Amino acid sequence: FRIRALLVVTLALSPVTAAARSENDVPGEDAYPPLWDLAPENLLDFPVKDNKIVISAWNYRERLGVYKSLLNASAKYFGAFGPQNSGNILWGLPLQHGWQFRTGRLADPSGVTSCGYENGEHLCQSIRSWWSCMNYYLAIIPFLGAVEAGLFGQLPYEIEILPPEEQTDDFCYSVKDCWSRMPKLMDDWKAFFEVNNFSSFKLDDALGLMWKAHTTSIAYALPKFQDRLKYLSDPEANFGKDWANAVDFIAATHFRTDLPTTNNFQAFLPQRMLVEEDVLPSISDFSPQQNKVLVSLRALHKANKLSGGLLLKLWQKAMSTEAGREIGRKLIEGLTSS
């Protein structure tokens, strides 16, 4: 069964591996999310009102600041894994969010408002954006889990997340609020951020805890934001669902989400929103590798769906040992032959 799972997923992902081998590391400033230098450095850089640190999670710069605070607060635990905090496995979250911002995926896809557009409110994140709503559960929930776990020490103020202008019931806004509404999510992220775990952790164990929380967040958010997909073109909506499905396969390998690895991996994601006219595998302004990646993600999702989720279960079984996960990571990173 394990060999079968590996073979099927290898076939689905082989275009990715062929593409990944030809790329070099992303250098210099391009390695960081857009506007990274302008994001708040730590929690006390956010506004304080009525004895609360107030964060506007629907502003790209401030949501980025949440990530930056997490990275800075956890930097001391990842010093051995790369210079300048580059080995921190939390990089995957802000880098993915930066890609969403850069490619226009956080803007209002309905076109009703100017939220997120360069000629409008550029830093605004739209409540109608499927990507932005999904990301909330991979930004604010991890952050509040970290607060509860004591990653930031004893804070002088409580944290308050400002709600969006509409659809407020889809989100939670404080440690207490989130804990009462989604205890499993908070528990998983808190477990990852527990300082005791960090003080003497094994990287593979930390990655396992992080990916467990990550996939739990996606599983919780997917049905909640199904209605946001209606604002997207069919190709973009399919890509979003394909990507969410692929994360489960990636997670099972305990894929290392540090700065260089994530950047290499993300280089093959589409550089713009997909439109109705985009037909795989021949989207003219995408590289052959990008077309192949989209085809691979689609094939993987279809195969998993047709098997009733059995393919993922077999893959997870194959990834249940460190040796298996090593093979899986090499496959994804493109270090093995396709």
C-alpha cells in the first residue's frame, strides 16, 4: 500500500520535481514578502487603545506584522537552522500570504469595492476574498494560540483583533473568543507554540505539530468559506481547492517551511489570478513549469477525490516514518528523479 501511494503521488507530482530542479535559491530582498520592512516588528508597535493592543487583521501590513511578531519572538529557537532566522519554519505562513498579496488574491474579487487594488485601498484585504478569509485561520488563530502559549511572555495588554465590516460571525477576535468558538484549533496551535516544546525540540517533531495545526485550520475554514468561491473564476476556484487538497499531502511529509525552501517551492505558483479563459496546460503567460504544477495539483485532487480520500490515507501511511517522510520531502523538493 505504501509503495502504491508513493507511486501514484509521484506520478501526479513528477512535473513539479522536473521544474524545481532547474531553479536557484531566491536571492536578497525578493526572498521576503512585499512590504516586509514596513510591517510592525513586534506587538508593542501596534496601536494601544483602552489597555488593549489593537490589530486590524484586514489590513495587509498589519496582518503581516502579526507574522513578523511571531517570527521575531520565535527566532531564538531556530538559530541553529540558518542565519538571520532563515531556518525558522514559520516562514511558510507570511511567504504564502505575501504571494497572495503580490498576485492580487487578497483584493475584492467581486469588483464591488476598491479593496486591495493598487488604484484603490491597496493594503485592504477583502472580506469577499476566499484567500484572505482562509488565511485568517492561518494568521490570527496561530497568533492567538502563540499568545496563549506564552511565546510573547507576559504581555502588558490584552489583544483585540478588529472585526471586518461584514460577515463578522465567520471569525473570532481575542484569545477568549477564539478559545470558546474553536477550542481544537487553538489547542493545536498552542501545542506547537508551547515554549517548553521549543526549548528542547526536534525539528521533525516541531514540523509535525505545526503541520497538524495548519491542516486543522484549513479543514475548519474550507466549508466555512465555500460561499466565497462564487466570486472567483472557475479555474481560480479549482486552483484554490486543489491547493488546499495538496497541503494535506505536503503536510504529511513534515515539509520544511523555512525561508529558502518555501521560496523555491512557491516560485512555481501562478503569478496572477486565473481567469475563465485560462485553459490548462497551455496558459500562455505562465511558464511550462507553472502550467505543469497546476495540472499536477488538479490531477492529485481528482485522484484523491475519486478514491474517496483513500489516496491521502495511503500517502499518510507511507509518510508515517522519518525515512518515508524524507522520501516524500525529496519528491516535493524535486531532489529525486521524476
